[in-house]
Amino acid sequence: MTIAVTGAVARPEDVTEAGTVRKVAWRLMPLIMVCYLFAFFDRINISFAKFQLQSELGFSNVAYGLGASMFVVGYVIFEVPSNLFLYRVGARRWIARIMISWGIATALMIFIRTEWHFYVLRFVIGAMEAGFAPGILYYLTLWFPASHRGRITAFLFVASAFSGILGAPVAGLILGGLNGVAGLAGWQWLFLAGGLPCLVLGALVLMRLDDRIADARWLTEPEKDLLTDRIAHHNREIGDHSLLGAIRQPGFLLIGLIYFLLQIGSYGLNFWGPDLIKTASGSGAAYVGFLTAIPYICGAISMVVVGRLSDASGERPKFVAGLAVAAALGFFTAGLFDRQIVPLMVALALLGAGIVASIPTFWTLPAKLVTGVGAAGGIALINTLGQLGGIVSPVMVGWVKDLTGSTTPALYVIGTLCLVAAALLLFAMPASLRRSDRGP
């Protein structure tokens, strides 16, 4: 079927939900995915820079872990205010502002010389990026019916997987190939490569995105009406809430706790995966970068498959729980084989397929509870609670490694926490979160 283009006359009977959603996805998702790719790369590039950064500046594992965590501290403090401001001024302008400001702050990382420089600038980067991920997730709830959000959210997070798939090898090549070029170390070039493109992407966001369905001149009136009706249909039992009203919804704080546990696992992979591979293989930066891509390739495949399956069934908590169990098995196995590269890579592949894919499927849950300003602030608050895991995980693993000389005990702890998340998803969910999202 041919979907009518802007300016053509489209009869309501010629417009289908699948065709309209496909049209919206092609308009919005490519740019959003590229933006999200750079957002995720901005979080994990510090893990690739770790070896050169520590060697050149003399940072301990604890100092590195604390600096990595300072990003999350800045992010957590400013995340909810940022998303509430996004609700007031519109997603287009606010997301553009976020990208431009964090791009500048990331590029400024080339000037760090002391631990305090490291801590302060990582905090600033987190503060500038605060609200980006929950802002995008809230924005998608304005454009896509609930029955399509599993696939759409999965495609969004495929960008995060591609940050690992593409970012890891590219980071390895930058660290090795550009080290010393123009008087800059490889790690300095890495931060420039992560920051400067965000300035261009911020400008593209201003030009390409629209705040609401009603503002989209590239949709026909029947298409706008269909989308608006479908989204309203799925929201009919939820109602509009303030941020305080959202917090009071049964299950709201529970899913915040679950996200906290999942993020401990996610940050455990992001920050310490390259270190585990480096220790087990003894290889150089470029080879470690290519091997680090494997868990993210598995995660990308898993999230696309699970996104389709969860849309088909509408049973979101069960899928997230299964992925959390897979992640736990990956952590336990990585702990057992942390000095043997082949079984370690099998473990990391399982870990990536579980923890990387669990995040997009998880993000179909909050929209079951809240809409409006409650969704904007509530999604940000859940993400904030989850991001606290980004403080706990790097510091805990760094402290354990400095104390024992091995990451194995910390990997077992993280695996156990993933099992706790799975148990909560299977046995503690209120009826509102267990409700199927399958379309009418």
C-alpha cells in the first residue's frame, strides 16, 4: 500500500496503523538513533580510554572508578529538573541544547591533568547530558502507540549496542593510530571524536524533529487522527498525573528499584568489559576493542528479537525477567573464567544478550503507569534511580579489584543482583504492570 505524502488527499479508510507508524519511524528514528549512539558512546568511551589515561596521568583503579561515577552523579542531580523543563519548552529545543552542551563538555576532556580535573569535568558532562535518555523515551510515548513500543524502543537501544559494536573497534583504532598525532594522546583524540559530532547533531535535531503529532506537516490529517486516537486508547486507563501522583502509583518505585539493579549489571559490562578482556588476553587496544564489540552484537540481535516477541505477546515483565537471568548466568560464568579468553568471551556474549536487551524492554513498563507531566518527570525519576547503579557498579568493582587483585567477587555480586531483579519482575508486579500491551 502507498501511504499518502504531505499535501496529498488521503481518505481515512486508506490509512493504516502499521503504515502510519512505519512512516513516523522512518522520519524520527534514524536521527534519534544516531544521537543515542553518541550518547551511549559518551558513556563508554571512558572505559576505552582507561588504559592510556591511567598510564599517562597515574590514576589508580579507585580514582578511575570514582571519576567514571562522577558522570552519573551529575546526571542524577539534574535529570528530573531537565525532563520537567523539556515538558515545558518542548523536546526539540531541549534535546538539541543537551546534545550541544554535552558535546562541548566531552571535547574539553582533552585538558584534564589531575584527578580533580577528571572528577569535575566528568560531573559537568553528566549534568549537561542529564535528561537526554528519559527525554527521548518520553518523546517516543507521544508518537507511538503502546502496541508498537517494544520494537521502537528496541531500535532506539540498538544504537547503544552499535556504540559498542562500532565504538569499540573505532576507539581501539583511535587510541593506537592517533596517539601522538598533533601532540595529542590517543585518549584525547577519543574524547574529541565523541564530543564534536554532537554539535552538528544538535543542529539537526532543531531542523528535523517536531514536538507533537499536531505539528507534523509531513503527516496527513487522517494519519494524525489515527495516531492520536490509538495513543489515547492505550492511555485510557492511566489518566494524567503530576510527578507526585506518578510516584504514588502502585509499582512505580518498584520498577525504579528493578532498573537500579539492571543498571548495576549494565555499567558492570560497559566499564569493566574491556578490562576483563585485556586481562584475559593480554592484547593491545585495537584487538581488545574488536573483542569488546562481541557482547554488543549479541545484545543488538537479542533486543530486536525480544522487542518483536514482547510486542506480539504484550507480556513485558516476563521478557525482562528472562533477560536478567541470562545476564546473571553471564556474570557468574565470566567470574569463573576471568583468565581464559575463549570461555570469557562466551560468557560476555551471553551477558550482552541479556543485560543489553533487558533495558529497552524494561522501558515499555513506565508508560503503563503515567502520562503527561507525570510521564516526563516519572520516566526521568525512574532513570535517576537506575543511574545510581552507575555509581555503585564502577566503584564497587574498582574497590574489589584493588583489594583482591581480581574482579571475580564483584561479578558474582552483580550476577546475584540480576537474579533479584528477575524475581521482582516475576513475583512482585502489580496488576497495572502485568496488563498486556497487545494492540486492539
